[in-house]
Amino acid sequence: MASDRPLVIITRKLPDVVETRLRELFDARLNIDDKPFSQEELIEAVKTADVLVPTVTDRIDRTVLSQAGPNLKLIAQFGTGVDNIDLDTARNRSILVTNTPGVLTEDTADMTMALILAVPRRLTEGAALLKAGDGSWQGWSPTWMLGHRIYGKRLGIVGMGRIGQAVAKRAKAFGLQIHYHNRRRISADVEQALEATYWDSLDQMMARMDIISVNCPHTPATYHLLSARRLALMKPSSYIVNTARGEVIDENAMARMIDNGELAGAGLDVFEHEPAVNPKLLGSDKVVVLPHMSSATLEGRVDMGEKVIINIKTFLDGHAPPDRVHPAMF
């Protein structure tokens, strides 16, 4: 090491207050330009770092981890999802992995609710029409830009963890009927408070809902969980909202169904092949697309950074970091 302090390599630009604290505590190497690391740069980083701080866009796979130096003992992910990290290889090489759970729950749930409102009510379509400034809006009309009421509709939540439950609380306040599918049924108290109906069968739930909200992590088990077959079970009048991971949905099948009128529309903050987006989705008035910004609040990013710092400091002090990730969790 160049100094007596541990070398911490951060792969992306973080909020200034977080970077400043990292510099105070560690020999922190920052990415001021915010240029994503190439695979070669990631390999070079793991060769020299004591701690690596990647983000969800950095692919820390077996190829990268196989060249990790002996000093690398901790990967402190800046993010909740860890599907970008080969957890099995990390474990085999005695490298701990931590993440930043919990701090983005409310921000993500807020954006999920915003999309639930935006798609049926055609919000972005109406805003774009006014901003075009072509004079096509001639004033209020009883039958113009009609959308659909969400009050009283059935919302099916796929994944009833922290974020799913936060979405349910918001949706309940808007008068939606809450349904959910989860790996495990939530407690009776929470279920009663949310007035939520549990479905053991995802197929049966999807066939009956007006809106589906995807709030589960991306794992090998959830890849294309909403497959072409399952999407075909949905009513043509129903909508999909996804603020989780794009890989959970068969994006091509969904785009084709929306284009063919087999689904009413979608609100998407994540995509299967980010940053690429299916052109059919971009060109459709029935789809609201956002650039992966559900968690993009200054408060949330600072909270994430503080969790990263706590995990690193705790680990370096010889204790178990509070947000250690175990492969079985995902």
C-alpha cells in the first residue's frame, strides 16, 4: 500500500460529502470523471485494492475476481442489488460482499407510485403534447386525452419485501386493492394492515390484476419471471410497472404485446439490456420510460454512501459488517 491506510477504490463518482468522508478515513481513490470502468480497469482495481466500492453497473464476474490480489478482502457495493457480482466466486476467494439495503425503500416506492399514476392517466403524453407547442391543444374537451381511473383497481405486487410493502401502503391510500405474490407469505399482521390478498400462484394473480408492479430482485430464479407465457395471461386492459430490474421481464415479449394492443401499457424505470432500450418501447405513447432514476435522490445517495462507509469501517475494525451479503439471500 502507498500509505498505512487501506486502499479503497471507488468505481464511480459519488456525492461530494461521501467522497470527502472516504478520503478522510481511507486512502480512497476516487473516480472524479465518473467514466465507467472497463473490464481491464476493474481487473487492475481488484489486483491492488484492499476494498473495492463498485456500483450495480460494474460487472464483477469470475473473470475479474479470479485476478484479485491477496489484499482484496471486501467488496462494499454502493447499491442494494448484487446481481452484478459473482457471489460464489467471491466467497470461494474469501472476499466479503456488502450492500446498502433499506435506505432507498421510500424513494423507489415513491417512483413506483408515480408510474402507477402516470401510465393510466397518460401524464407524459399530455405533457409532451403541450411542450411541442404546435397548437394542437385547443382547450378542455369532454372526450379528449381520456385515461383510466386507478381508484378501485387491483394492484398485483410481485415481491413483497421492503419496497413492495412500501408500494402497498401508498397504493392502499389511493384506493387500490392490494394483491401480492412472494416467495414467502408475509406476516398476518402486515397482511391485515395492508388489506392484502396473497396469491401462491403468480399465474393466477397476473390473470386477474389491472396493474402489475415488479418489486423483486433479479436473481437466476427471477430472470424472465414475467415470461412471454405469463404476460399472455394478463388482461389486455392491464398495465405493468417495473422499478426493480429489467431482466425480470421478457422485454421483447412485453414490447410486442403493447404494440399489438394485448397490454394497455407500461411504466418502466429499468430495462433488460441497459442502457439500451427496445425501440418499440421508446416509440410507444402507451409506455412511460425513465432512465433508471427511482432511487435518484440526493438524500438516498448520501444514505447509501454512509452505509458503504459503515460497512468498510466495521470490517476494517475486525467486526462483521452490518450489511454482509450471503448468496442464499438472493
